[in-house]
Amino acid sequence: MDQFWFKYIYMEEMLGNVSGARALFDRWVEWEPDDHAWSSYVRLELRANQPSRARKVHLTAARRPRPPP
């Protein structure tokens, strides 16, 4: 399932639709994906030259509850 999200977000970004890619990430993180998804979201914001958004995403990821091992 993760591959679907990555490919869809990548397509939106390649089309220049960063706000669309961001909206997809926002929907995806509601499903509580793994850390790789969150780091990809941070990298999207950095590629879009949005360091403050990247910082916000990173802090959100760090504060989210994690399932027990």
C-alpha cells in the first residue's frame, strides 16, 4: 500500500503540484504510516524550499504516539 502513496505523491510533485502532493501526504499520515513516510514528507517540504513546513512535519512526526514494540 505504501508504494501506491509514494508513486501518487511523486507524480503530483513531478507535475509541479506541490500543494497536491502535500495534501496527499496529509491524508496518508492519518493512516499512521511508518517513519519512512514521515521522512519523505519532510524531504518534499525541503525540495519545495519550505524549511519551516519541513520543521513542522518533523515535529509532528516526533510527537506522534508510537505503537509498542
